[in-house]
Amino acid sequence: MKYHDIDVCVVTETHLKLDQPDAVVNIADFDIYRRDRNCSGLDMRNKGGVAVYVKKNLSLVDVYLSRLYEVTLCLPTGHRFLVCGIYHPPKHSYAENDLVNYLIDFTDNVLDAHPQTVIVLGGDLNQMDMDQL
């Protein structure tokens, strides 16, 4: 990431568990924002998870970790962009349309507050129907 001057990196299928500290996967000069698969106790399957690495020189307005979905949303200050790290597993335990509506509602709220925001969706969507997005 340093060689290519990357500021933000989305990683899916992190396979991290709540008891594994960030130090296990730290990258120098980056902060990590994780949404492990079973962070809410609702999905006991192995694997999965999503993380967003953000260069330490970027300050964030806020970070949202979805309770229901493997989604991490970061709002860096001053740059007017929303980074969405998403992992939509092939065998999910929710209605696909619910996740799509969650993303649409969230991004609509951001765009209402900051119309010039650029939205970046990154991750593994495993054949999710993207037409609605």
C-alpha cells in the first residue's frame, strides 16, 4: 500500500474474530476499522468479515459499523467522500434487498447533508444485484 501511495484499502473475508486484537493485522501508518462477522452475536459462521484501512494522516468525521451486515462506512473530513467496505457472503442470512436498502438509505442521508460527496463502494458482493444501487 505504501509503494502505490494508497490512502484507503477495503479488505473482505478478513476471517478475524472479536478476540483477535487489531495489532495482529496492523499496517504501519494506517488505522483499521473492522466489522468482524460475529460482532453482534447474530452470525456464528466462520470466515467473513470486512475491514477498511485508512491512512493515519486522514482524519475521519465518523465510522459506522453495521450491526446487521458486514459493512464498515468511513467519512473522512475535508475530502467529501464516503468509503463503504462491504462483504455480502454467498450464503447470507438476510434478504438481499434489505442490505441494498440499508446502503441506499445510508448514502442518501450522507448526500442530503453533503451533496458533493463521492461514494466509493468496495468489497465482495458475490453476485448481488447492483441495478438498484
